[in-house]
Amino acid sequence: MIISPAQLQVTWEKLPDDYVLPSEPVDNINQPSLAAALSEILEMNGKLPANALTPTNYGICVKVNGKYVIKAPDWTYIPNIIVPRSEVERSYTPTLQGDMPVIVVEFVSDTEGNEYSVKPTYPPGKWYFYETILKVSNYVIFQPDTGDIEFYVLNTSGKYTIQDADQNNRYWVSQMNLFLGVWQGTKENRTGYWLRWWDEEGNLLLWGTELVEQESQRAEQESQRAEQESQRAERLANQLRAMGIEPEI
């Protein structure tokens, strides 16, 4: 049966505890690292509120025309939950348990086109689910192998419109006050393309290892400056002694 927008009856019901969730593996070895890296940046830079959720391959569920529909984005950002975290261990129901996700990210599957599926029959495709049923504001499809990114924003007509990157090849996520863009480099023994965050002033938000390295470099620079100052003071003291003046210590 086709689920047309006019016939949609969406109810925000918690998934029953005995509901058997699908246990499909992620598409490839890189996806968990790519998803975790997005969350890590937010946490390390104080951009992850205590009640926010950034789940990976985790079920977002609603009831549509009397049937449960569950989709598991590769990564999503939910600004605030209003129930204890123990209640959302298995799945999450927007509106009932907290905010609607403001962004979902899918890493393009090697074998399927689910990320683009507008299938309106039950169970609906991912695109249809995010756009028509949940009405998620931002939908990102990222190809890690090539670094290609498609950034869609829900327009006033309730349809996704692809966005052009700004002059820095980044995309503004207004609900998070952050830019999302593609960065190329190495993390966790993987060299390639990554999704990363920039703040509203265009500063790259750093991962934990980068913050440690930055602090180490800052400490080293301070040490070098202190050593240079000590050497300068010693030279000055020697000059005073050569003039017969004993410097005060």
C-alpha cells in the first residue's frame, strides 16, 4: 500500500520492549570511525549538551498508519532528550522522548541505494522517511571514498533541496551554529576524507588528539620562551659583572 503524504497517520509511540530489532551490520569498517569522529569533535569542544544524543546506526522509530517504521541513520544529532537515557538504549521516538533529529548523515552504501530511496510503500525508503514522515531539517549523504557530499535542507514545501557549499566548501547547520565540511587527512590509522565541524567564525574544531598536540606545542613554545628569557637574563648579568656591577638576584 502506498503511503501518500495526505494519508499519513503518524503516532509517536515507544517501541515495545519485546520488539525484535534488525541486526544488520554496518556497510564497511570505516563507518563507525567516521561517525564517532563527528561526535568526538562536538564533545571535545563543548558543543555536545548533556541531554543530546549522537547515535550511530541506531533505530529512530515512529508508528505510521498503525505499523512501526524504524530507520537507523549512520549518524544523527538529537539536541535534547526528555527521558532518562536508559529509556532510549534500544531505540528513539522523536516528540515522545525528545527533540526531532536536526541532521541525519548517511555514508553511501556500497551495495544499496537506500540513502536515496523515496519508496512510499511500507516499509518506506530512507529518503521518504526523513523527508516526509520525520521532516528532518538537514539530510547529508557522504561518500567517504571520494569525499563527495550532498547536503539537503527541507524547504518550506516540505521537500529536500540540495544546497551549494559556501566559498570555503562548507555547509551551515543553523540549528547547531556550526559548519559541516569535508577534511582530508589521517585519524585512527585511516587516511582519507572525513566530515568535520567548523565554528561560526570558521575555526576548525579539533579532535582530542589534535587538542593534546596543540597543548603540547603551546607548552613547548612557552618552555622555549622561558629558556630564551633565562639566557637573556644571564647574558645581561654577565655584562654587568664585566662592568664591575654585581647584579641583584
